[in-house]
Amino acid sequence: MSDTTQPTELAEPLFVPDADRAMEFARFCPIYTPTELLTLEDNGATVFVKNESTRFGLGSFKALGGIYAVAQLLSDTVEAETGVRPKLSDLHSSDVKTIAATQTYVCASAGNHGMAVATGAKLFGARARIHVSSEVPSSFATRLRERGAEACISGSTYEESLEIANKDVLDSGAHLLADGSWAGYTYPPSRVMEGYTVMARELKESFLSSGLWPTDVYLQAGVGGLAAAITYIIRDEWKVQPRIVIVEPTAAECLALSAKAGKLVEASGPISNMGRLDCKAASLLSFDTLIRSDVEYRSISDADAQHAVDRLGELGLGTTPSGGAGFGVWREEKKLQKTAGERPLVIVSEQALD
Ligand SMILES: Cc1ncc(COP(=O)(O)O)c(C=O)c1O
């Protein structure tokens, strides 16, 4: 399906990221390095591929959000308790560690966001409890536990694990650090999304130095945090403007349906093989950002997402249907000789799973 929505009268935007702050944090991390931007030849076109499978050694771009958000929330707590906001270089001090040891960050996750929150908590000496549904590959629970997090198998869908995480926080008083947002709950996810802006800055730098800008950008969406954060920076900062396509599984078109309805509405559909994109309810911040932006929406079937994975594998890139969905939509558009331009940018958003 396709839809472009540009309302004229809206309240203030809910998501206004500070990409400089996110970049400063990324550069402060000793292992930070921009992920590679590959140039592949496929279907007679040059395809830019931002390869997020190596991000911070965690297997997906989500590492940019959760770690940064833990640092921000912890800094808020330290500031509230001591009256002084810690500098980045103070985050590993014993004073901050003493406070961090009393903090627990909780979230529901389809896998990758939980990995990022768990890593952030471990890095700064806090605790993390991650709720994953029984549909999430078991390798995630193993990797979460290796990072010192408590991994709970909660419900059989992402939405059920979200409900259980919300109840956990009410009962325990821990911090909810979700990547999705809703009315009355926007601050922690806005920090998560702010972290993702680093990727759009890295891309901007690459295109500025080569002078070759993409014609079309394909952004896969679950709750829409990635898509909204990147769209914001593209529209705000990029010198040469591409067409932007938001990509969702046919089984979970929550952003497209919401854009069409002009308000948040839920998708209903079967379980998708794009597990990390299979969110039936969009993030309020993402919806609010995208509805103000010039974007189009496309959905992709499970079969086409798998074809994309197979083709990327032939081109030497291992990923999952979630990671290859953007590439899949570009290939489908190209096959139909529709609007796709000749220099697409896609994001391979995660590594292949065991
Ligand atoms: C690999 C991967 N790609 C894309 C997404 C979609 O990101 P968002 O939920 O911010 O839309 C996710 C979300 O977990 C993911 O893990």
C-alpha cells in the first residue's frame, strides 16, 4: 500500500533530537567507529548498503539507542540526587557507579533493544531486566544473560511482553526504558531514538565526501523509532533530498495505517518472519514525526523479505528478513519498474541469527 500524508495544522513536534549530543556520546565510546557503507551492484543499479550488523559488536543498529539512553537516564538520576549532571568522563567514576548500582532498567524487546539496554546497564554498573516473548529466538535470551541481564520469557507476542514489562515497572519501581512511546510516556524513547541519529549523521558525512547522494532511502520499521529518527535528520540536514520509503511487514503495517487514519491505529495480522518489525502498535513519537515528513509507505510480504535475505546472502551479506526488508521493497519496486530511483540506500539493520 502507499500513502503520503502531510497535515498542515499540527501542534509542536514531539521528537526534536539533539544529534550533536548523540554523536558526542558515540565518539566518547572507545570502540566507536562508523559502520561501513557498502556499494553493491544489483538489478542494474548501484545500491548503497549501510551495514549495521557490526554496530558496537552487538549485531544491530539498536546498540546506538539503548546504551545511550541508559547513559542519559542514569545522568538524570545522578543530577537529581547530587545536583550536578555528570560529564561523560565521570560516568565511570565511583560516585556514579554507587548510584548506578541502585538502578534497574526494564524493557520489553524483540531482541535487539534489550541487548542494547542490557549492555548499557552493564557498562555503567546498573541492572537490566528484559522481557522477551516466546517467539524471540532463544539466542537472544542467552546473549542477554551473558551480559548480566535478567532475561524473562514473557508472553507469546511483543505486545504481551510489553504489558508484562509495564506491570513489572509498576510493581518494582524500576525504570521503564522502552523503544516505543505512547501518550504520557515519551522521554526515555526519545533518548533511544536520539541515539539512532548517529547513523544518519554518519551517512551524511559519507555522501558529503563522495558527492554521490542516494535517490531513495528505504527504512524498515517496527514501532518506527529507526525510521523516524533517520527521516528527521535527512529532512533537517541532508543537502540533497531523497525519496523516503517506510517499510513494514504486510502483517504489521501500523505506521501506514496510522498515517492513513491521521491517528494511531493498530494493525492486525498474523505473526511475521520479520520478528523485529512485527509490531502491531506504532510509537507515538514515530507517528508524530513521520506524519509531518514527506515519506511514502510500502509493505513487504514474508516471502519477499526472505528473497531479499537470499539475494543479500549471494552478495556476501548475512542478515534476517527484518534486516533485509528495506532491500526487499527496493527490489520489488525495481521489478515492477515503478518509482524506484537508480541509487537506493538500504539499511541492513541486523546480523544473521543462529
Ligand atoms: C534489526 C531491526 N531492524 C529494524 C527494527 C525496527 O526498529 P524500530 O522498532 O525502531 O522501528 C528493529 C527493532 O527492533 C530491529 O531490531
